Amino acid sequence: MKNSVLYIVGATVLLGGAFLFLKNKKAKDLAKLDKLGGTTPSGTTPSGTTPSGTTSSLSTTSDGVSPSDANVNLANATILVGQKAMLKAKINTPCVKNPNSIGAFGGYSVTFDFDYNNCEIAKTMAKKQLVELDTKLASLGYKVDAIGQLVKI
């Protein structure tokens, strides 16, 4: 019985490590592709140039007017506020324990409530991401006030 617990924990760690490795590899590949000026999956280049290296003649907006930095910062800040609201909702969601998740092994009572543990881990990650979003908002020159509205610093 003790070995099966070790196998379960080992498999969970192995799968989690593989997931994180592949997620990080994809991010590194996309960053390297952007650095090299390669094409994205949609066929366009991330830097606004064609694969041959010439500048694209397409406008970045539909009306031909390029947006100012202030407008771009406001748009990005608005997106971050939406993400912040979703993270707060995730943090405020209660985690429910399964009463049938307790087992006894060798005289010790052990809890195997994976759903509850995953919920708590997701909340912890959301709290960390919330701090990162606040930092990004500050770098754009904005913050969120007590009632959730975007304020220019």
C-alpha cells in the first residue's frame, strides 16, 4: 500500500513536470521565433515585415491612423483590468472538501482530496498573477482603485 502511494505521487510529479517543461519550451520557441523575425502560425511576421525582410505596406489600423502610445497603454491596461477581475473571482471561489477523501494507511490518516488541493494551488497561483498584473499596470501608468475602476497615475 505504501508503494502505491509513492507511485501515485511520483506519477503526479512526473506529469506536472512534463506539463511545465512543454509549456516553457513553447514559450521559448515563440520568443526565439520573434527574435529571429520568423513567421507566426497565421503566416504573418511578428515584427511587421514580410519573410523576405521588406516592410509590409499594410496599415496597423483599419482607418489608416496609427494609435498613439497613450491609447495603446490604455487599451492594454483595460485588458489587464479584465484579467484582474477574473483572477479575483478565482481567488474568491471557495474550495470544497470531499468528505470521502480520507484514507488510513499504516495507522495514519491521510487526505487524498486532489480536487481540493488543485483548487488551493490555483488560488495561490492566481494571487501571484494578481501581483504581476498590478506591476504591469503600474508600468503602463495605471492602477485600479478600491471600487475596481482604472485610474491614471
